[in-house]
Amino acid sequence: MDTEEIYEVYAARAEKMEPLRNVGAVRATTVREAAIFAHKLYDEWRWREMFVVPRRALIQIIRPD
């Protein structure tokens, strides 16, 4: 049985120069599943790009108190 994981979803607007930004997160058991969920949940705009990143792969630089 696959373990569920949290994936952060990043996207950039239709305009080329707009920055990549975090638009939300999804829970999934595979990267493919995360990509499908992200597209279904967060593709309300015509994003130029969209990425899913396992939350565990992010490196925290500043920790909240």
C-alpha cells in the first residue's frame, strides 16, 4: 500500500514574466496522482507552467517561532 504524501503546487500566470508562486497543496500517494489532483483543483487560470513538489523535498531556511 502506498503512503499518502503532501505535494506543494506551484504555478506561473499566463504572462511569461510573472513569478512562480505557491497556489496550494494536494495529498496523493504518487507523483502522477498529485499532478492529476493539482491540475483538477488549481487550473482555474490558464497557467503557463505548473509544478508539484513533495513537501519533504523543500528546504526550510527560516523557521517560525
